[in-house]
Amino acid sequence: MNTANVKSMANTLATLRAVQWAGAGEPEPGAGDAAVTITFRLADRSSNTVKVGAAVGDYWNASAAGFAGVFEISKPDHDALTGDVLPVSKAGTSPTGSPAAEAAPSASAAPQVSTSPVEAK
């Protein structure tokens, strides 16, 4: 697990601010952009979700569960939220033969952050 990226993601989520309001709806994944959904658990055990979509000029569209509409985030926030947190194994390079075993976080890992691709509909 890339703990530096996990810490960066957690810090960004804790201080995330919109650069500007983009309008109603959901962020659209852009052509060639890897849109992500980040679900995280708060100290009170509740969870929240942030979706990051397409680049629009110097910013990226995003939305947060519980808030209507789309806002734009800066490149540093985008990069922190979309950085790799788990090792990426290439086919045939896993010493265990199981990519899932390589990517499984240890039980002692404090941050509980998961990312997943968003599919365009």
C-alpha cells in the first residue's frame, strides 16, 4: 500500500474545497480520463462518497454524496484524490499468482479508503 498517497488522499478529503460551482447533475467521465469514485469512512463510522469526473480546462468536475450538483476541483486536489493507493500488478508478475493477495491492505492499515472506476452510462 502506498501510505504516502493514502495520507495525501485523506488530507485532501478533509480539506476539499470547490474552486467553483459547475451546475446540476453528476460529473461526466471524460474521454480518456480515468474517473473515480472514492468512498471513505469518518471517525463517527459514517461513510461518504466523492466522485471525480472529466477535466474542464484547468479543473476537474466532482460531486459529493449528500450535495446536489457538480463542483470543480483544482489539479493538486485531483492528483491527490486519484493517486495510486494499492500496488498495481501486471499479468504474469505476481509471485503469489494472485493479484488480489498483493493488493490486500494489511489489517494494521488505519485509513479505510477505496477507489473504483466510474463507468459512463
